[in-house]
Amino acid sequence: MSERPPISPRSPRAALEPEQVPPPPKRSERARNPFIVVGNAIITFILFVMIAVGGVYIYGKQKIEAPGPLQEDKVVNIPSRAGVTDIADVLQRESVIDNNRWAFIGSVFALKARSELKPGEYQFQKNASLRDVIGTIVEGKVVQHSITVPEGLTSEQIVARLSENDIFSGSVRELPREGTLLPETYKFPRGTPRDQVIARMQQAQKRVLAEIWERRNPDIPIKTPEQLVTLASIIEKETGRADERSRVAAVFVNRLRQKIKLQSDPTIIYGLVGGKGTLGRPIKRSEIQQPSPYNTYVVDGLPPGPIANPGRASLEAAANPARTRDLFFVADGTGGHAFSDSYDQHAKNVAKLRAMEKQTQNDTVEPAEDPAPPAAAANASADQTPAAPARPAPARKPRNAPAPRQGAAASSPVVQQ
């Protein structure tokens, strides 16, 4: 059994005094190595950078994905040759992004999209984030504007409409041939050259014409696709009602078969004003027999070319007309036409139209306080035709006399010269 060392008593003062602290251990030679010191500093720096990059990444991701300030959908035009800074200025001015444009610039570089930003007119959604905004510009899905070209316009009228539309750029260097443009609704981005618009309309017309020509009735007296367009253009100008096109086409096809002059008023107008399309006044009686390559009251068969640009429906009607024996049609006073296969019935239809027009005039025009004497009234009616939309047909058909006017000729005012 070992003995414990004796405990030497200490004085109270000595007991309160701290014992001597032992000196710290000496630093090892390895810890003082400069390579170790540099390595520790590098590791510390790398850890600091990683923490900083992680923080920036988290903040940047939140910033890119955060909803933007745009309060409603908005269309913004990004000009051509605009750099990242210019695009940021435009988007900031249009309130698509907030006032910190550097966040947009940084996001572009972070997403590696600097070289993929495309100019154009874009629609940005409400509260679009920076990622959405940049993605929209990178995809290049620009706003498409709908342009509707009505049926029955001449090429000159269509070019005039395109020239007045500020969506397009450039000018039309050459007026397209009549009948080579397809009236339809097209979609184009802002800034599309007008020549490119014309080219697209011509390509659409060629495609549609080829399809319809392949499906045409082989019995129609039309030899070429160009003649089909010419006939369709006359149909287009004669009626705007879908339920009448094939029947109007049948009238002209029957007349071509029987070698009867087409006698269509729109051909008179085209012969007088050409591509302007409208005469601006009633046709004079002297103009009905005025020589013109397009006047189908004078020339036999079809005119030398189209008088307008017909739509798909009129082309279909010309290629597949209704199976009727109709040779005449005249306005019926209700927006449509009355058809007939005989001259006598046509004369009755004309008389019926005259009676309706006379009744309408009596209902709308107040009688004069002092009516003109019968002799004066008779002289006046002999000098002028009444303001009616049809030329009156004779009561009976004279021998070897030409057929009375029909089609639009019977629905447009005629002034005696």
C-alpha cells in the first residue's frame, strides 16, 4: 500500500494567489512551413469564393425567375442592330423590366443568349420574368399582323392598300399582273417588305389555281387556267353572295357555249378605267357600245384578261358552275338576282324590278307642290332614264336583236348621253 505524499499546508494568502501558467507549447516546424501557410490561405480563399458564388447564384436565380413589373400584356418593338444595352433601355422604358437594367444584362450573359437576341416586334406577357423576356426575344416569335385583302380588287388597288399600311416596308417595284394575287387573310410581322407580300400572294394564287384547275368540270368551255381566272374575275364583280356564285357562273358558261355575248357591265368599267377599279359615276348609254377589248357588249367570248383578282370561291364557281340553262339574271331588289333561261321571263323580271324601284321612289320622295304638266313629264321621261339600277328591257324581243343586258349591267345606273 503506497503512501500519499504529505499535504503541506498553505497560507490563506498563498492559496489565493494563481499558480504559474505553463508556457504554450512550441509550434511545430511543419506548421511554420510557408507552403502550408500558403495552402491554408488558398483553401480559405476558395471556400470564401464558393460561398460568394453560391450566394450570387441563389440571388441571380431568384432574380431571373421573379415576376416582372409589367402590369398587362404589351407589344414592344426591338429595333434592328440593337445591342444588349440598347435592348435593356427599350425594355426598361416600356416597363417590361424594372429600373435595374444590369440585372437584365447579367441575365443575358448568364443564359449565354447575347448572340441570339433577335430584333422584331414581341408581345410580352403580364409579369413576365427576365427568363421569359429573354426567351421570347431569343425564340424570335414576333407578333404577326393579320392583313385581309378583299375579293374583287384590282392589282392597282391592292398595291395602293399595301402602300398605305405602315406595317410594311419598302415599295412595290413592279405592278403585278391582273388576276395573279389571291385575296385572302395573311399574317406578316412588322417591317415585311411589300415586294415580299406581293410574292406571297402570287404564290398562294398559283397554288390555289392549280388545285382548282385539277378539280374543274371538264365540260366547261374554258381552255386554260388563265381563262378560268378571267371568268372568275367577272363572277367576282357580278355578285358578292356566296349562294349565287355558281349560278352566275352557269349563266356565263351557257352563254359561252351558245356563243352569246357575255354583256357584263364590270367589263365596260374595266375597259374605261383599267386598274382604278371604279368609274365613280353611272355608265353612259354611249359607253355600252364603245369599242374596248374588255367590253363584253362588243367583243365575243371572254375579255383578253381578268378585270380583278378573284377569290377562291369565285374560282371554284367558275371551275364547277351550277347545272342550269339560265342565260339571264337581273337584280331582284333584295340584294340578290333573279335568274331566267328565256328572254320573256327575263323581261318580266326586269319589269318587276322597275315596279319595285318605282314604289320605293314613291315611298321616299315627297310629291312636288305643283306637279309638272303631262306633256312636260313625258318629255322629261323621254330625255332621261329614271334613277333606277337597271336598264329597262323591251316588251318583246325584236327579230335578230341582241339579248338584253343582264348581270351587273342590270343593277347599275345608266345615264343616257
